[in-house]
Amino acid sequence: MRERQFFCALLGIFIWRWSQMKPQPLKNVQSFRVHVGSVSFTVTVNNKLYATEKEFYFLPHNHSVYEIQYISEGACRINTQRNSYTAQKGDICIAHPYEYHTFIKSNDDSHMTVCSMYLSFDKEQSEIQDSPFSARTISALLASNYHIHDSSGKVGELFLMMQNEFNEGKPGCTDAVRGLVTTLMTKIFQLLLPENSSMSKTMDYMNESARMITIERFFLFNYHRDVTIYDLAGELYVCSRRVNQILKEMYDCSFTKKLMITRLEVAKFLLEHSDYTVSDICTMCGFNAKNHFHSTFRKEIGRTPQEYRIECFNN
């Protein structure tokens, strides 16, 4: 009898989670190959661009590509592994690849409408630097931003025009939407560029920060894997000794310490914003043994994982 009740409880949880995800039919998903300057990338959207709080996925999740969301109406709270902020109408939110994030309504009665799309760069990018839209510059700008604001309303107008094209479904709709997507991405990239800054200064900043972005991406993409300092050395095109020197200069820590810190930050986020068990989070964050996870967490955070979760819940 108990086994039957337990199974029914698990089934109920599964059905609830599935209902939260609101999966869309594949026939409604379209991908567009677009070019801006020397950059070639793919943008994926749903034919129904606008989603309300009743259709949104509020559980912590991540993607292998960039997720770009435009707040068309209302406001919400956005939590990521590294950042937390309130997004309002006109904001463009950037969820980074593999980084856990979640949307939380401001309150139970709040309303929001969001337009979403997914962005992935082609693996083979040209090394030609056609300022301001080079693959290297745009990748760096995306990686260093979480949200921007469009005060002109142009982004909202472009999303509305795209939705109208989808709704009408006239001949040439796909080409029309591709053109609108190209214009939309151009506008978003323009908003990413620093204001009142010459392109030469922008490129200098990008060159100085390129190494840090490579390091941040490496740990963000690989925190759950058994990576070594030699893997990062290959990404930076330096020897392993130089890697530790760079990490010491930038973060005042070693490779092993930086990997541990990243894993703990992900663990803290999941403990606070998900209902995964401590054992699941231990595995998801790359710790090989639960005892090691507990002892490391307690040493660095000052509390056990369960104590940290209870504290977050009470607050």
C-alpha cells in the first residue's frame, strides 16, 4: 500500500512538472540563419512569440545556447547563477549558455508578457574584424551582459511585426521574418555597445577582457566535468604554469580553487531555487562524493547544504 502511495506521489510530481513546462509542438518552432557584419548565427523562435506568466517555465533550467527575452509587458524577478535583478517593460534579458536561471513573478497577482528567442553562433567564424560587428566583439559583449534596456521601443515593434507575419502566414512569410530577425539582432547588438565610446576603445576593452571571458566560459561550461588545468591551457594557448599565473592575477586563486568556487556557486543557486535533493545537486555540480561535497560546502560557506537551503527558505 505504501509503495502504491509513493508511486502515485511521484507520478503527481512528474505531471505537475510537465504541466509547468508547457512544451510547444515542433512544427511551431522555426530557425533562421542570419548574418550581421562578419557574424553568422542561427536564431530559433516559436511561431507564438508572446508568452504570459501562465505559459512560462518558472523552474530553474539552462540551455546550450543564448536565450534572449524581451519584456513586453509587466515585470518579473530574474535569478541566475551570478546575478539577480528585476526586469521591467522594455528590458532585454540575456541568459548565458549552460547557466541556470529562473523567472519569478513579482507577486502572485503580477502580470507579464515575454518574447523569447534562442541564439547560437556558427562554430566556424571568420577572423576578419569588421567593426563593430565582428564575431569576437559580439561574443564578448553578450558574455559580459545580463540585461539591457530599449528606451526607443524599436525592439518591441520588431517583435510585433514578426508576430503579425507569423499570424498572416502569407507567401514569403519566412523571408520577411528572416529580414525582421536580422534587423532585430542588429538593434540588440547596437544596444550592447557602450554608449559614448569610440570603436577603438571598445575593441581595446574587448581585447583586454577576451581572456577573462574565455576563462569564465570554460568554468561555466565545464564545472560538472572532470576537467584539468591542461584543458584550460589549451583554450588559452598557454602552458599549464602560465594558467595558474593568470588565475592568480585575475582571481587570486588556483585552477582547483576556481573550479571549486564555480561548483559551489551553482550548488548554492540550485539549493535556493530548486527542489533537487542534495545528492542530486552534488552529482550535477561535479562532486564525486557526497561527503566531500558536504565538507567542502561547510568549510567554504559556513553551513551544510541542508542548513543553507533552510536558511534561504526562511528568508
